[in-house]
Amino acid sequence: MTLILLLEQIFNGLQLGVTLFLIAAGLTLILGIMDFVFLAHGAQVMIGAYAAASLTALTGNFYLGILLAIPVTFASGYLLEFLLIRHLYRRSHMDQVLATFGLILFFNELIRIGFGPAALFSSLPASLSGFVTILPETPYPVFRLLVIGVGLACALGIHLLVSRTKIGAMVRAGANNEAMTAALGVNIRVLRRLVFAAGACFAGIAGMMLGPLTAVEPGMGEPLLILSLVVIIIGGIGSVRGAFIAAILIGVVDTLGRVLLPVILRSFMDQAAADGAGPALASMMVYILMSLVLVVRPSGLFPPKG
Amino acid sequence: MTLFHILVDGLARNRLLVVILAGFALFPIYTGIADLPFWNDLAMRIMILGMAAMGLNLVLGYGGMVSFGHAAFVGIGAYAVGISQFYGLDNGWIHVLISLLACGVLGLVIGFLSLRTTGIYFIMITLAFAQMLYFLFISLEEFGGDDGMSIDRADFMPIDLWEPLRLYYLIWVALLCVSLFLMVIVRSRFGVVLEAIRGNESRVEAMGLVPLRFKITGYVISAMICGLAGTMFASWQEYVSPDIMHWTRSGELMIIIILGGIGTLAGPLLGAVAFLLLEEWLPELMHVVAPEYAENWMIIFGPVLIAVVLFARGGLIGLIRRIGGGGS
Amino acid sequence: MKRLSMAAVAAAMVMTGVAQADTVKVGYMTTLSGSAGTIGKEMQNAVNLAMEHTGGKLGGMDAEVIFADDQRKPDVAKQLANRLVKSDRVDVVAGVIWSNLLMAIHKPVTRSGTLLIGSNAGPSPIAGKDCHPNFVSMSWQNDQTPEGMGKYMQDAGVKSVYLMAPNYQAGKDMMAGFKRHYKGEIVAEIYTKLGQADFQAELSTLRAARPEATFIFQPGGMGINFVKQWHQAGLDQVSKLYSVFTVDNLSLPALQEIALGVVSTQTWSPDLDNDMNRRFVADYKAKFGGYPSYYAAQAYDTMMAIDHAIAKAGSADTEAMRAVLAKGGIPTTRGALAMNSNQFPIQNIYLREAVLDADGMATTKITGTVFENHADAYAADCQF
């Protein structure tokens, strides 16, 4: 493991991290402001990916496809909140778990019926298929750099929105104390709808970024959902800043864990044992990290006060 | 109150549970006459799943602790049989003992570490432990990894499980024991305190009790019940693999509890009946109604769950109570 | 479960010969719902096509196929198996995609005296020490295909190989099979997470190691992700990619040109040159719009095997059918299939490359034969 390789892996971790952040940002606000356990957030990722892939196929232009997919995803989140989610705010967490679990099943089947169960063909336009030499002898795919860029831009955007605008102030107040915010005359209902739709939108953007890299298929969002839940737990529910830091942390830890653990283990275990234990431990890494954080700081690293 | 009085009182209060248990006891007579022996398989699956759900319900429904990790205990109970047989230990009674012990100890450790948190954090940390166990068992090549282990029906001397219906009634007796046990516990001081903790933990603390002790005890008991269910499952399926521990199986247990009715004794069992029957019949229904979409039956299943949440508060038990005009 | 009464189909066709009074029932178990439903659908299509080709009969007797959806859950599979055997009283249980599901139903079905024919999975315990005479495989033993790859690379003089598979039993079996014949340098043996979507980290490490060849087993969506990212990382310039069960007719529609040139080994390919296969592939393409995958071919072969067994045995009696199948010479899309002593096929393992056909559709083409009449490594452990 040379230094160059290590740096490249950190880059990879960064890319995973910003992708996780896009998904976790919405989720932490939904959970923090509305106290709503939205298990179907992974479905939003899937909807975004499918929207972008099909609109790209329709228009023949990758950039246009993404540009059009963003409002589509926003609208889907808005609609979902209006039709169903707002009826569930007062219910217990358990009820929300059950309802959103049902939603996952529903969305996956809907996509399966609409687009078929096989993975959709999605690829990159020539303009994004090249490489950039970011480090000596290290060609890095342009598209992945774009993903990092988009992720950081969104993070900056969310930060500015939340900390510099009036809406952002209302969102922060809502995360802290919803009743009081409502008492101050803020239209909580519309605020919730916007937050929900925005969360869906960012998750969808994550899906759009992932589409060309991975398989666009039903259920593609579920594995990311679990990881995002871990991110917001570590970061502190309701805290976007916490989500960002935790996401980058998890991205880097997960990536480095996967590549370094087998090597480390092999230095004091025999080959076969290391090959067996390495991946298992790497899979557990993130959960172990979360458990450690919770033992030391039961409310996460940056919980919003109040 | 003697134990006898407590039991009779419990049975009187839980008429629905008694009815369901009686139903399961008599069911093989019906399937025997109607020559539908395979329905016994479905019934056994329901009883086992219901048992596990009842175990989880103790902490989830009564104790208010939403644990996403209880499928792991079911898995441990099943692997107790597999691993014991791997080392030549065939006695079913010993399997049960090993399973209860293993789940008890594991439940104690996980419970102790997890119960420092509450709410969504608790949910996540239990999920984390379950995932860790899942990945651990996948990596244990010795015990088949994710290909799993073949299991022989255990030797429950003097009962010969190969005789027809012996396995069925063994599972039924286990279910009966769990039901009676829970009946007693729920009405005992322990149960009352546990429920009080769910309502208002600080008030319980103010009374001079240590909530954590009650929560951990409840957690350990529920883990052991799930382990027992797993042990029965191993003999039924004659096979065990790590996917029995996956977090989605925990999710299924939760769905079953909510479907039936949280915090009731009969709820989880009723929920298991409903859930497995839905899983059986929805696909068949789809074949009749919309055959091209027969494989997509989950598109109905999802909204059914949502509908239950929206319109059937308190699950099926709640529905029954409303129809029956309260009582029971 | 869906009942497809082929007796009705048969009646609509012009038949010669005497129709038997009994109806042969086949219980075909596969995964039809959920994320793996594509595979089950392929198998179902192939089974239906086979029944069309045999005129709705098996071995001259009227036949009925009952499809059972196992939802990829071992307990559902077990319950379905019990129902097929005890209630529907099928003469044969066939199908099963996944090794763990096959392990779950193997004992109950074989024990009941019903013939169990495997269309896909071939875990080593069933081929070896836990074998049972009532099980016949119409697919392969899990290790065979990667063994072919190992031999090919050894013979071709490939000096160094980088191995990657998901961290589960099948992944480990694949790599073990490969190493049985390949004796060159194994640069690294990496096990990735099951269901992993992003391989950039592993690909970075791979590029730094610069192996001559890379051998992967990444079935399903994992394979699509991997090959996409391999291509995007420009690794074609660094190392040659070889695979098993990764780049095939199921994943090629999602990959298309990206996967061109990837070499794999397999016991079958759509361009295998024999009458049955030509008819099968042509009719499958015409009816279902796309090349069949090996899952479909194996499912088709399963039905053809049952047809052959009943015809030669003169009845649907389990022992009689088994005896016929054990003798080998079964007409399949792979030619006349021979059988090993543990009732697993002895067959050729071909080298294939992903190419574009005349219509621009991505498919695989055979470029050589690695093993002729290859037998699995576990037959000696099997004592009936």
C-alpha cells in the first residue's frame, strides 16, 4: 500500500461519503424535524435513478436527463408527503415502520411492473467517460470527480440554505422544537412538505449519480438506506452538519476498511483465516463504529440542542 | 394467589389466545379428515413464527423497546441445533437447553450494551448487532457459511419425532408453555413495571426502582423465547442458514406483531396467522384476478400493510375488539 | 401456485400415438417474485417452450407443470416442496436456482421417494457425501465451470491472476474450483461484500497491483456494477478480464458494448451447434425477444430429460426414471449428456467471449473447448 494508493483510496472514500451524505441529509431532517421513521427513503434513490435513466433515454442527452429528473424527483416526494406521509406523523414509530416498509414493497413492485425486473441500461456520455490524472500514475474517472463535485456543491447549498435563509431558519427551529415553531406562526404543514420533497430530491440526485456507475434495478436503494441510517445516528439526528461529517467518516472508514483489513490481518494470521475474517470484519466495521459512538455519545456526535 | 389461580385468571382474561391455541390443537384432526396433510406444515410455520413474535412482543409491545435484532436470536436457537449435531450431539432436550443458555447470555450482553440508548438509537444499535451476527455466521465456513447446514430431526427421547404429528404437537406444547409463561409474567409485578416503564420511565425511577434491570430482564427473556422458536424451527425445516438472522426477518416479526396487535398476548399469534395466510393466498388471488402480474403480488401486500396502519389501529385484535363491542 | 394444464394444450395439437390415462405431474420450483424474479421468469419461459416442443406431453404421457414460487426463502421452499410431494403428488420436483434452497429441500423430497432434478444449483455436499439416488442434476456441480477457467489460464500460460468474488459460499467455491487447476501466481484473493454496489476501492488496489489477468465471479447486479466500473476505470488497458457466471445472456442486455471481449467459461452457449440447441435458441428468441441464458437452457434440458426418462422407462415411476437418467445419453441443448456416478453431468466446458451478433445484440460466442467430458470432483465421496 503506497502513499499514492492510500490517497486514491481516501478519494474513493470521499466519493462514497458525499453520496451517502446526499441520502442522509434528507433523512436526518425528516427524522429530526418530523420525527418520522421513513424507511422508504431508499425508494427515493431508486426513483431518482430511474427518472434520470429513462429521461436520458428519451431525450438522448445525459445532462438533460438529469436536469429534468430533478424536478420529477422533487414532485414525487412532494406528492408522497401530501397523499400519505402527513397522515402518519402522529402515529407511533412502530406504525411508521410498518407503513413505510409497505411503501418499499409497493415502490419496488411498481418499478418492476413499469420497467421490468432486469437492470436498466444506463451509461455515460463520451464527455464524461475520460480520466483525469489526479495523482502520479493515477488516472481517475472524470465522472467520479463529478460526483464528488456535485455532492460537495449540494452540501454547500444545503448549508447555505439552512444557515443563511429564512426558510433555513424555520427548518432549524423546527428541528429543535416543532411546537414552538408552529406557535410562532410558521406554516408547519407546508414546511414539512418542502423538507420532505427536498430530502427526496437530494436522495434522487444520489440515485442519478449512482445510475451510470451501478445497476439501475428495483431495490437498489435498500442497502444504502441502512448505511444512511448509520450515518445519521453517528452524526446526530436532525443535524445536517453531523450528517456530513459522519458521512465522510463512514465513507472513508468503509473504503479503507475493505482494502486495508485483509492486508492487516494477513500480517498476523494465516492466509485462509485472514481471507475469511477480513471481509466479515470489513462488513461489520461500520456497525462497530456506530456502536462505539453510541456507547460514548448516545445522541450522536452533533445532536441539535433542545 | 396460587399458581393455579394465576393460570386460571390468565386463561379467563385471554379467551382469544385460548381459542387460537385450541384451534391449533384440533387442526390436525381436520387436515387428517380432509386429507390435506401439507397444511400442517403451514400451521407449524405459523406456530413457530408466532412464538418468536410473542417473544419480541414482550419487549416491543409491553416494554416499548423496538428491537430490530430479535431474528438473530431465532437464528442462534436454530444454529444451536445445527452446531450441536455437527459435534455429534443429537439430544433435542439438550439442544433446547443450549439454545436457552446461548440466547440468554447473548441477550444479556446485547441488552446491556444497547439499553443505554433509547428511541431510534436503540433501534439502530440492535440492528447493528443483528447485522454483525449475520455477517459472522456467513463467514463461518465450518458451519456451511451462507449455504447453511443440513439438520436431522432431533432426538427428543422418549418422543420419536418421525412418528406422524409428533413434531406438530411438540411445537404446540412449546407454544403453549410460552403462552402460559407470558400470561403469568405480564400480570406479575415484573410485567406491570415493564409496562409502566414504557409509559413513563422517570416516574418508575422516582418510585425507587431501577428501570434498566427490568428492561434487561425483559430483553433476556424475550431473547430466550425467540431462541426456543428457532430450535423448533430447526427440526421443522431440517436446515439452517444465516438468512434466518437477516434484519428483514426481524422486520417481518415486527410486521406480524403490529398486524396482530401490539402489546396483547394473542396479537402476535393472530398476526402470524394473518401474515402467512396473506403470503399464501395473495399470489393465488393475483393469479385469478390479474395473471400477467401474478409475480408482482407484493404490490398489493405493501398497500395492505399501509391500510392496516391507517385504518386498523391496534391491529387485528383492535378490529376484533371493536366488532365485538369491547371486552376480552 | 400456477397450474399450467398442458393437457389442454396437447388437446389442441394434432397428436399421433396413444394418449395414456395417467397425467404426469412436474412441480417446478423457482424464484418468480422479488428481485431475482428475472431468473425465475427465464426458467418458466424455457419450461413452457419445452412443453410446446413436446406437444404438451412428457415421454408420450399427458403432462402438467405446476410452478411454485419459492420467493428465495428456504422455509417457503421447504413448505412448497412438502405440498408438491404430499398434496399435489407430483412425479418429479425440479428447478431450484439457489444452493441454499436446494439444500433445504433435498432431504424431504428425496426421502419421500420423489425424483428431484436440479436445474441450476449444484452444491458440493449433494454431489458428494450427502448424495441421494433420487437426485439428478441437469446443470453442473458448482466447481466445474471455474475449474474450466483455471485450466484454460494455466494452459494459456497466464502468469498472474487477481481473484475477486463475493464473500459467500458460492464465491468461495468458485475460487476453490479455479485454484484446483491454475498453478500460477495468485496476486490477491479478494472477497467483496455480498450485494456490493461500488467497487472503486477494490479497482484502485487492483490497478496498483497490475495483474496480468483478473478473474471474477460476481453474479447478478453485482456483475453489472463491476463490469461497468471496470470499464469506466479504464482497466481494460491494465489487465485482461475473465469471469464465470457474471457476463452472460442475463447481464449482457444491461452491459452491451461495455462487456465486449470479456472471456468466460460455461457448459453452454447460445451458439452451441446441435439441432436441439438451435431450435431452442431460435424459438426462444422469437417468442421472448432476446437470447436465452444458461438458466433457461438448463430448465429446458430438465424438461427434455424428464421427457426422455419417461419415454425410455415406459412410466413415471421414480426408480425407473432414475435408472434411465443415470445411464446418460440424455438429449439436451448440450448434446447427448453423460452422467457421473453421483448423477451429475459429465460435460464439456467451453471458452466463450462476449460479442455482438449480426443484429448488434450482445451475446456470447464459443471460442474453444477447455475440458471435454469433464467430471466433478466429488463423485468419489458419494456412496449411494
